Amino acid sequence: MFVHAALKVSKSPLDELKALKELKDLKDRDRDRDRHGKYRASINYHLMCYFVLTKHPLASSSAVGALAYVVEEQALFVKVNSGWQYVLLGSLVTQSAPTHPTPAPAPPPPMPAASLVHKPSISNLVESSPVPGPSLHLAALNEPLPGNMHGIRRADYACYRQGRRAGFRGTFRALLTSKIQNLNSIVRYSDRHLPVVNTQGEVLFKSFSDMFVGNGALADGARIYSFNGRNVLTDSHWPQKVIWHGSRANGERALDSYCQEWQNGDPTSRGLGSALHSHKLLAQERYPCSSHFIVLCVEVASEINSRRKRETIRYNTTGILDEDDYLYNAEEYQQLLNEIFAQPLREN
């Protein structure tokens, strides 16, 4: 079907019908010959246009400047002195329903300077702000460790040293079982009712005892920081989001699954750990002792209580040294732990 813009050639309705039928028959023959070949389809298209624009009576009688539009191919041609010239069409402009402009939202108010530090919101924690009163801090060592940590005492001392460097004055131990140590008893009995918080003071558990209820379920969005301030749940420094613990779900030691008292890094040996994405601290999963995982440290006596229990005055060459400034060596720290847990219960 042709549309003429410059000069209109009048033909009878019968001629129009014949022209349409010839165009349709030509396209049907081309489609049957080859349905898939792009190259042949292009040849058939140009042959069809050549036939229509040079052989058809309607086309030959058109004046120079007339426009012809092939509807089924959506192609446009213009009549020139030497024949028909293909007209290159531009990009398609579609018609759409008129839209009513909507008012732009009001810009947010300027943020105060204190809000420039990003702190993700946590809605599922017991408390998202620091709690008043004594509490027990839970933190991770600054490096992932294999099952061979050179024993539980070395891990305890690493927790103590890194805690001191981070500014904590409490008494820390590794959250690991040993041959003579259950996980549920590493915190002094009189402090097990205290809330367990991260290094930012955000509550992770209502109490230390709650860590052994429901496999130590963590709230969604809970954050556990290392002593140097990294979130171990998101930081790539800990590619495996798994903690070592070597404990049964109720907090009792698993003698067959703690990498031989945390002194064996052999891949054939196994230790109990927990993937933190399960939101459980004490999930019962066995891992090769060669794996490098997160090691958690817990404050086993509140900072207030631990100060009261340290009654020995230390001296240096210049005089009396404040107990809070004194850094124990590994042997002295182990002796301190023994003294703390050997003391009878008493009122605070």
C-alpha cells in the first residue's frame, strides 16, 4: 500500500486491491523460503521493494517528489528522476498519555555533625544504646586463629592483652572449653546475671546465662566487634564467619571436639564451632582444626568487681604503680584468674 505526499495518482479500487494482493503474495513466498536467515530475508525485502517500486503501475505513474510507504515493512521511499530513493528514518517517537507533573519531595533537613558517623540501626537487640551499671563485654580477637592456639592459657592471655590495649580494665578469657573448663562456668557465678554487651555497649544477651539457652541465639542485626573495632560479621578480615567454642549446646565441654585442648591444627582433627549466620553462638558444627576462625573473648568478672579483688599493690622503680596501669605477664595473669575464681562469694 502506497501513500503519496507530493502528487496524488488516482487509480480505481480494483487496481488498489490488485496491488495489495501482489504485495502480500510476494511476502508470503519470501517467508516460506526462509524463516530464519537474516541475510536472505534482507535480500527478499529489497527484491520486494524493487518489484513494487519499479514494476507496479501505481509506482510507475507517480510524479517526482511523491512519497511511497510500505506499511508491512514500515519503509519510506521518495520518487526521484532515476527511480525511487529509500528514505532513512530516525528514532521512533511513541505517543503516551499526558502525565501530570508531581511536586518534588522536600529536601531532607541538614544532618547534624554528630550524625556524620554511620551507625547501622539495630531494632532486634535488647538495647541498642549502652546500658547503665555493670555488664560483661564480649569481643573477638583481632586475628582469626586455627585450632592450634598453643593452648587455652595462650588464648586467655591474648584476650587480656588485646582488651587492655583497647582500654578495657576487666578480666577477659577466651570463650573456649578446655579439659577442666566448661563454657558455662568461665564467668564468676556472682556475675552470670549481668548483661553481655559488645565493645560499643550494645546488649547482645540479657545475661551470661542466657547464652546457653537456645544454642546461644543472637538477635538479628547483632554486631560483634574485635578489640580493634572491626565488625567480625561483615569485615573481610574474617572470611569465615565461624567461631570456635568446643562446647555442647548446654555449655559443657566436648572432650572429643576441641582440637586436643586447642593445641592441634591438623586438618584431620575436628573442633566444634558455630557459623554466626545461623544466629547461634553454640551451634554444633564440626570443623577441621586447620581452619582459621573467630575467637571470642568474654569478660569473666565485671570491671567493678575485678578492681575490688585486686588488692596487691605493685611497685616500679619510681614508686607505687596503679593497678590499672600494670600489665601482667602470662604467668601472673593465670595466677590472677586462679585467685579470682578461688575467692568465696561475697556481697558487692
